Amino acid sequence: MPFSDYESPSDPPDDSDLDKDYIPSTDNESTDVPALEQNSTLEFSNPIASEIVELSLQSDVKEDKCLEKSVVATSVAVVEGDLMPFPLFPVDVTVTEYAIHMHQTCEAVQQWFYEQVFNCSYYPVLGSHCFSTLAQSSKKEYGRSPPVAMRNVFDVLERICGRNVRRYFTPLDKQPEDPNGKVMFVYFAYKQLVDFMKAQGALINHVEPKYLMSYDDYCVYSQSSDKKEECNNELLSIGVFKCVTTQCWLDLFLQIYRTLILGPTVGVKVGMLDQEAAVSEVPHKTKYGRPEDVLMSWLTHHYNTQRLIVWPDKPSRPRTVTNLDSDLEDGLVLATVTAAYCPFLSPLHFQAMFTQPTTVSQAYHNTVCLTSAWDKIRLGYSVTPRDLMRPNVVNMLMLVAHLYRNLSSYKLETTVSFMATLNTSETQVVTLENSEESAVTYHIEILPNNSSFEIDDMKDSFVLKNKQRGEIVVRYTARSMVKVDAILLLCGACMPPKFGRNYVFGLEGHPVKLPVSAIFNIISPLNTAAVTHISVETPHTLEQGGATVLYDIWTTMSEPQPGNLNALSWAKERKRRVPRRLFILSEMLEIQPIKRNKSGQLRLQVCCFSQAVQHYWIIFKNAEIGDFIVQLQITPSAPEPSLTLVVSLSCLTRCNCVGEKQFICSRSAVVNVPCRNLDQWSAVRTMFELTIPSSEKEFWATYLESNIGFRLLQWMLEEKKEKLTEEVEQIFKKSKTYKVTCSSPNVFCNPVLQIPNVRARTSVPIHLHIDEDTPNQSTTLTLTSTDGQESRCYLLNISCNG
């Protein structure tokens, strides 16, 4: 819009100034309408412009009385050392804040039309001779491949409104050959343009057709005989004309944007906004419903709703958006409105934002997070963190309107589910249709980046012709043992020169089976710690000669099931002060992918405290490559005799038992066995020392087998009862009952032994009866607890004297 309403050239406009005069005057005067435009209301083929309320070219033009006063010097600009009346575009960008604002506005408008209208094929320079020249476009090539760069304002209207808009203007191919006739043709073409835009509601009464011409054409037109009186024979210098024509072109393009883009974009969604947030809830919402107010209401609603969802732990403060510059410069409002339509961006980009920034660097960090998120979804609008930190209100209005129009296209179309066995693949076909009038190039993006989902043929973009259906084959490889979620983003709004709508699909990968890659059976003597190695081979394909591949280690004693792993990270679990049967000495599995090697060595220390066979599942995880499982079966073997017991009898003595063996017979003997299982406690000490830091080793070496050591260790075991600790807990039972057996048939012993305190350092007697004529021999005496957990083995030497 024209900027004649600003009180001073040094006062930069606020966000509403772009459309300060959006509400037409209620004056009943009407503007004369050229005969060419007296046909009917305008029809558009473009989906955006088609939603413009049809305005009669005869009756809907209202005089803007405010703009009639623009000839008064209400604002000034320095041009060639003189004070000149509005409209004049400031020459020197460093003179005033107003000049800086105007240059930033011009750059923002040029960039927007370059990206959104010319599809990055032509950059319009407002007021330049090149753009103001009415070069004829090649209709054969328009909308086809390869595209041509449109070079005049009528091409802008055609790209916005469709081909039907051309019928309201004299065809450019009707230009006369003689120079004077051509100049008059250009003048009347621009007059038709100005009248046409006024009919659409544009506030450009101050824009005269002659100031849209090139300087040479302007000079010829001003010197023509029938225009000399009108121009008072005063020609603007080329410097002054440059300022005037730039300002007129800028105002014209701002009004093209306001009437043909901003109004329809916001207007078609007012009903939706009323459902989301009542107008009465927004203090700055006026009864006129200006587009800026609708946009600010939209921002306010989503910000106050999403701030509690995006940052539940430390939400930002509630606010009402009353402008489009200072209220948006910290990035929080724009982040929440983006998260409302793209919730998948929150954990990736918005969680790290400062919800209550207090410094410039914190606010800048927020804008970097925000623009990075927009880059990921290929927003199709060029904006940098600096643009948000030092906002130009026109640029921010265009940005917010772009978000209002396009963010809804990032909502999920549907969710595609995949099911596969661990380390196997499944494919699904995603189908879409190009409803645009021309071919569209789609960029393919999977968010977040992971190795579970990939596109067959590894293509990152493809072209879909108009009205054509396309298929994308998505492959899911169950590399992870847990459900994997991702987003398939097909960006049609980011690939020039032919843009289309975006498509977003949810991807869900479910591992339905978790088979083990290998099973290892380890046999270990009871109560004896032993170090062993196993060679673990990965099922994944590794890049030969690449960097060392590292897998994190997780362990569990129950078979992993999809959705119920019950696994613990070994990096954390190894620090837990609990003696256990299996201790993995390696912190990670390392594989050197050289000479087709896919194996790594895993060092283990194993010690069985009981006779039970135990199973372990070791899970190897690599976020980029995938997961796999191996199973360990640890089987205890019979313990070696830990103590030698000696029995001496006279060969001359005879058994005087009647019936059953009696332990009061002359062939009876007594051996003393320790109450405490010394081998078991030695094994517990060995395995426990692997878990304690060096600073505690001296303490535990002194007190582990004392009363305080018993209590501390028992407390640590009881703190988190689980299958892992069951084997060790039996050590702390105070009283135990054992079955006693002897491997020699000549020796009879009491089959049951009760030890009242297995922690005591004393001994208990075992009564034996040795048959007559038993030769000197060595045999074993075995004590097995009635619960089957503990087993002791002693060597018994029998010697007969005499």
C-alpha cells in the first residue's frame, strides 16, 4: 500500500500499516472505468485467486479520500539534495530508519515475487527499465518445460490469477511499430492495469501510469503534444523519476499482494479460525476483520495452546500477539504454530529452545532452531535467523501469511505400518496424485534421518506429470528391536520451477519377531571364577575398510519380546555393586571391518554360585546400523574338592552293629567340615570386586566378610530384587540343611546335616561308618543344600592302620 499515511519519514511503520487503509471509504463517489473493463466480474483459474470475492469493475471501486491528499508533502525524502513530496522512494538507505525500512520492504517484496510467483526463474527489480518494459511473453512456453522467465507485471497477474486475466487487457502483441504509438500503447496498458487493480480493491490512487513506464518512454509521453499541458512541460530528472517509479512499483506490488494473495489466503480460513478461537477472546480483533488481525488471532490461539504441549516441563509465558515484529522476534510464537501442524518437529528442534529468553544470544538460538526446522520441511520461504531477530514488518507479514496458507499441507495424510522380523525387510507402496495443472517436482525427505526406512532406488526427488498418479516404494528394515516412527515428507512447494502441494505420511515400523543370531554354551566350574572369550559376528553389512563399528551392550535374563525387552544397559548395570554369575569385561563390542571381518571379541568373567543352568540374552545396539541378539547358556560343572578330610581306623576293629549302621560302632568316625562355604565366599569376593571402584576396594577387602559387610551387601541385594540377584541371595541364609553323600560304597554317613549358622567360622561334625576290610582310599564327600542352590565337595582320605 502507499506509505503516505505515515506521520514522519523517520517513523517506521508497524505491522498494521501495510494495510492501514484496507477498509474502503464509505464515500459514494465512483471512479470512471475504461470501456475495456465494463464487461463483467473477474474470473480466475488459479485456486488462490479464484477465491477472491467477485468485484464488479463498474460499481465496486471506491475513492480513497486519504490518498487524494497524498499530493500534500506529508512525507519527504532526500533526493538530489531537495525535499520532494511523496511518493518518493528514498535513495540513501542509511539516511533514516524510514529509508532503511523502505529498502528492506522493497527487497522483501522482490524476493517474495521471485520465489512465490516467478518460481525462482526471474528476479524482478522494481522500477528497473528491464521490468517496466512490456516485452511480449512466449505463450507457447508458458507453463511448459523448460519454463521461460516472465518479465512484466502482466505475467505476474497471469501467474497469480490464471490465463483468463489477459482478456481484461489489450494483448501485448498488438503493439504498434512506430515509437510514439508504442509509447502510448504502453501508457494505456498501464492505465488498464491501474484501473483493474483499483477494481480489485487496491489503494493506488497516487500511482499514475506514466510513472510505471521506463524513463525514456516517460520522456516521450510527457513531450507529446496532447500531454504537454497535463505535464506542465516539467520533466522529472532521471534521479527523481527513479525514486518516484520505484515507489509506485513498490506500492503497486504491495497492493497486488494484498488484494490477490493476502486477502483470499486469510479470507477463506476465517470460518476455521472462528472454530479454533472465538473472536471475542482476542482483544485486538476488530470488527472489520483485517487480514493482519486474523493472522495475529491465529498466532495467539496456537501459541497459547501449543506452548503447554511443546514445552510441558517449562512452558513459555502466555501472550497475545499484537504485532508482527517484536512479538515474533524470539521465535517462540512461530515455533508453536509450526508445531501445531508439524508435531514431529518438536522433539527434533523445539525442545532445545529457551522458553523465557533473557538475552539476545538466547533469542538468536531460538531463531536458529526455528529456521533449521523450516529447512527440514522445505518450507519454501527464504528466511534467516537475522530476518527474525531484526524483523521487517512487511516481510514478517508475508512470512506469517505463507505459514497460514501452507502449514496445513504438512498434516498427516495417513500412517503406513510395516511389520518385519528383526534384521529383515518389508516394503510398502505410497501412492499420490498430482492435481496441479502442470508437472511437479517432489523432494523426498524422511524425518528423522534413520536407517530403518529408505526409498527404493535411493532417489531423493521425482517428477510427477499433471493429473498423473505416482508410487513411491518405501522399505522398512527392522534394525531396531523397538517400534520406530518416522515421517515421509514429499515437498512439492520447494522444487522450482514447478511447485505443488506437500504430502506427509506417517511411517510405523514394528519388529514382530526377535530371533537370536547365535547361541553360546559356556560350562563353568561351580564357585570358580573363570575368564573366557566369545567371538560375536554381526548380521549387518559393514563397509569394508571403514571405521571401527561400536555396539552398545544391553543384557536381560528373560527372552526379549517385541514391545517388552526388559533389558538393562550394561554401561550402567556394570557399576551396580552386586556380585553376579556373568560379568562382561568389555564395555562395548568393537568390530574392525577389514578383510571381510564381521566379528568382535567379547571378554567375559563367569562364576556359578549355584547348580542352576541360567540363560542370558545380550543385545548389541548401534543407532545407525541396527541391533542384534546373542544368547548365552551358562552351565555349572561339578565342583572340585576344596578341602581334604582324613579318617584313620584300625584294621583290627570289627563292626558290632546289629541291623542298621550305628555311629556308636567301633567302625564309626567323625570328620569336621566348615560351617562357611569358603569356596563360595571366595567366588563372591572375586565377582564383587569387579563392580566396586578403586576408592572402595580397601574397605570391602577388610569388611566384606564381617557382620557390617554382610549387612551392606544384603541391603544392596534387597534394594532391587530381580532374577539376577536370586542366585546370590541364597548365600545370606543363616541356617541350611544339606543332603550328605559319599562316593564310596564302603562309607555310610548320616544323610542329613543341619548347619545352624552357615556364616560362622566354626565347624560341624559329620558322623561316618566305614565298613570292615575297607582298603586305604580317597573318596569324595558331597553336601547339597535341600533347595538345590549350594553344593560342597570335600576329599575324604581313609587310612587303615595295623
